[in-house]
Amino acid sequence: MRFTNKTALVTGGGGGIGSATVERLASEGATVYLMDKDANQVAETQKGLKAKGMVVNAVVGDVTQLGELQNIYDLIAQENEGVDIVVNVAGGSRAGYVTTLDPDDWDELYALNLKSTINSCRLAVEQMTREGRGSIVNMSSISGLRGDPGWAAYNSQKAAIINFTECLAWEVGQYGIRANAVCPGPIASKRMISTLPAGGGFQDAYNEACAIGRMGQPEEVAASIAFLASEDASFVTGAHLVIDGGLTARTGQPIVPPTGDN
Ligand SMILES: NC(=O)c1ccc[n+]([C@@H]2O[C@H](COP(=O)([O-])OP(=O)(O)OC[C@H]3O[C@@H](n4cnc5c(N)ncnc54)[C@H](O)[C@@H]3O)[C@@H](O)[C@H]2O)c1
């Protein structure tokens, strides 16, 4: 029960990793607010948690709209002493080559992944500074650590989230606020699995790409987020925690088995 008397906001809290994070924080005692633009997901998450005896505050809202973000922060401030934990999970991707991805798609993805994270952090810091404490966890990805053909928009925005989080950590450390990022590898959320073309062997390929031999589960990311959000990570700030079953621990070179001559 690391989050008793703590108030938390999880954006994208109706999705795979988001709802697992909501559940983890609530199960450890937090008063959790979730914000998600998908009304069905919001209702489903709330219902699922209620069945497990957890009450969460769920709001349908779009993180790309500053006014809607402001509303949820205002609501939290009205109903509590402010927010202690903010987890910015909302995000999404669209594939497209640098030369062919529509400029409007770049803007849309930028607004969703990066600008919404920045705006949410600005509002979080305003409240947390008043309280002199807080922990922010931003959602990056292993895609923010390396390049992939066809994914420049998503990857570069997730990379920017890491650097933004490092800058933020240095700006707010003096006020008792910590800011960290997480970099999940392939996580078998419903959405992730649904985007894999059927019959292409992609799930097997993802499993094999991990040293652990399988994709991760949303709950495994939620556990790492909960660690960073908690006092167990009291000296951890400006970090990005890789949660990828070892995927990026490999160079990617062809594996030439040892023969004794090489
Ligand atoms: N699944 C993976 O393999 C993986 C790996 C690395 C990083 N991530 C990141 O983790 C996050 C969650 O991924 P997921 O797999 O759980 O996906 P998901 O689609 O299940 O969750 C994303 C949630 O964000 C919500 N959302 C989207 N746009 C929004 C907006 N404008 N305002 C409010 N809510 C919005 C969606 O409705 C959805 O519920 C994303 O940021 C993703 O980039 C996922």
C-alpha cells in the first residue's frame, strides 16, 4: 500500500498499459483519476475495477486539448489537496516514411505524443510545486532509443519525451518533484496485438526478439511505473527505465556461434 493518501492522474487510463497502471496504483491505495478520450474504454475500465472492489474517478477527455487537460487538473485540485502522481500514458503511432507521411499526420502525432505530455507536465508541476512534492512518469518507448524505418514520427517524439523528462527533472528537483520516463518494448496490449498483420508471424518474431522469449504484459509495465511513482524510487529522477525483456540489450549483429576459431 505505497500510495495511501496519494492522488494520482493517469492519462490514457482506459488503454492496455494505462488501465493496468490505474489498477496497480488503486490497488496500492491511491485515489486515481483516469482520463481517456475513448468513452467505451473509460466505462469498461471503471466497471472492471468496480468488480474488483476499486473505485476510480474516470473522465472522458482529449489530452491534445489544453482546456480538457486543465479541467481534470482543476477537478483534482477541487476534490483533493492536489495531485501527487501523474502518469502520462496517452499516446499513439502511425507508420509512414519520412518522405511520404502526411505533414498533418506529423502534427497530429506530435500533438498526441509530445505536446500533450509537455502540457500535462506543466499543469502537474504547477500543483506539485504548491505541495512541495510529486512524482511524474512519462511514457516513452524503446522506439525512443533507436531508429526504425517507417516510424520516424513516433520514434522521434518518444525520444524527445526522454530528453524533455531529463530537463524537467533538473528544473523541478528543487521543489521535491521527481520526473522519470519508461521505455517499454513490445507489450501485448489488445491494441498492439490488433495492429499486427495476421499470419505474418509477427507475434513470434516479437517473442524471439526478447531475451526473455516473450512479449511483455501491461501489468509488468504498470509495476515499473508504480516503482518510479513511489517512495521506493526517492533518489531516482531524470531516468528512463527500459522494460523490454532484454530486446535492446542486444547489438542486433548476426549471431555467429562460437566455433573455437572465431
Ligand atoms: N504496447 C506497446 O508495445 C508499447 C510499447 C512502448 C510504448 N507504448 C506506449 O504506451 C502507451 C499505451 O500503449 P498501449 O499499448 O496501452 O495502447 P492503447 O491504445 O491500449 O492505450 C492508449 C490509450 O490512450 C488513449 N488515447 C489516445 N489518444 C488520446 C487522447 N488524445 N486523449 C486521451 N486519451 C487518448 C486511447 O483511447 C487508449 O485508451 C502509448 O503511449 C504507447 O505509445 C506502448
